Amino acid sequence: MALERLQKILARGGVASRRKAEELIISGRVKVDGRIVSELGARADPDRSRIEVDGRPVLREPFVYLVFNKPRNVVSTMSDPAGRPTVAEYLKRAGARVVPVGRLDFGTTGTLLLTNDGDFALGLLHPRKQSPKVYVAEVDGVVEDRDLSRWRSSIEIDGRPTRPAEVTRLAVEGNATHLRIVLREGRNRQIHRLGESTGFKVKQLDRRSFAGITAEGLAPGHYRPLTRAELERLRKEYGVPKELPAGRSEPPARRRGEARPRAYRAAPSVDRNTRRPERERHSGPADPSRGRGGNRKR
């Protein structure tokens, strides 16, 4: 019998976040096999126990693993006190209450993984795993060879030194330089701070891949499930997901007779003043290594 913390079961069942689930437990609104449970350390078997919130049964959600092409000026959280557009607005048809694996800055575009499997997220984000995150940055000014060594140096963030980044110059166009940057940790605004420390302002930043998963082929604001082959590779390299789904990770079942889309289009962001949908335009930096078409929608 596999016992799990009750708040984890509630979160995975789409009832609430773990923090909100803890509040539900403390307030006595959760029952396990007909008995009220109000202790935060309580555990239950999600497959055998009858778990209820306010008298309604909690059904275990299947694990969902998605890759999303995040547009510019979208917050990579499920809600925002300032009322800015969030990734949640693009994932209303995801079929589960997914959350981002790590974050991207408000103005950063590109690959963002989302899941309702907490162990999957922790496995990819654990510092020991050093999962690579590949970015293309456009910076002001011409980055010479002597400048690259400074880009590859460790800097201090929140009192701790960073791991040196892997930095390659892709091209120089006028008074701008395109850099390929690989990070193996997730520190707050690390690339922007690298730019500040070297005297080169980061104008645009696009994450091309995370742990080898890319959003290539997805237009900004679109997502797709990870394939079984991708999940198998992640499990081999990072130990997650702990169990592979029976089929490939899929959003909810489509209507009868409806064709399966190649990618799942998300809801557009909304201007909260006019309440009219705004069309997102891809604003990620060009990747000169891809040739003249490098800045088209991916």
C-alpha cells in the first residue's frame, strides 16, 4: 500500500494547490474513509482510500506533461496579483491542473514545461541533476572574444556564486550580438544579471530547450503533450517520471469525430481594460544559426 501525504493527493486531484489543500485539511473539510482528518501529516492511499472534500469525492487525475511556447509579456505563474496575463489563461483545455516546472521571466519567450506531477518537477529542478537550459539572447553592443570570458564567469546572486554559463557567440548584426547561453541551474534573472555585470544589456531572451525538450514547431501561446519517447529519455537521464503513462501524455479526449490537432492552441491573453483578445506576436530573438528564417514563429 503506497501512502502519500493528503495535501499532495488533493493537489494532484485538481482540488487546490498544496498550500490551499493544507488549509482545507486544517479546517476539517477533508474526510478519509468517512473520518474527518485535520492533521497536516496525515497520509492516505490514493488508490484505495475514499477521500472527500466537503462531501465530494476526489478523483485522482492522470499525470499530464506538457511543453508550452511562452509568449512575451506573460507571467509564468497560474495567477498574478498585478492582473498581468498568466500561462493559466493559455492552458484552460489542458485537462488537468498543471503548473510550470520552474519559471521564465515576464519578457522571456520560449520553452516552458508544465505538469501536475510534483515529483517530475522536483526531479528536473533538483540542483544535482544540472538539467541544461538553452537560451538565445540578443544583447546591445558587439561582444568580442575578450568579453566572452566574462560572460562565462561566475557571478553572485543572493549571496551565492552561480555555476559558470556556457556561452557561444552566434553572430553580430550591426550593434547587436546574438549569444547562445546554456545554464545548468535556475537562478533569478541570471542571464540579465550576467549582462549587467559584463556591460551588455539583454534586449531579448528566448529559451530554446529545457532538459532537451523544445517547443520547436509550436507557435507562441500553443502547447503539446510530451511524447512517450521524450518521457522515456527524461526518465533514463533524470529519473522522472517515476512511472511512464500507459499511452502518451494527452490533453482531454476530443469530441467524437473531431480531428486531433498537431498542437493545442491556447486561449489568447486579454486586455483587462477593453476585455478584447489581443493577438500575440512572436517576439523572441532571432537565431542567426538557423539562417534567414530563424525568427519566424516556431
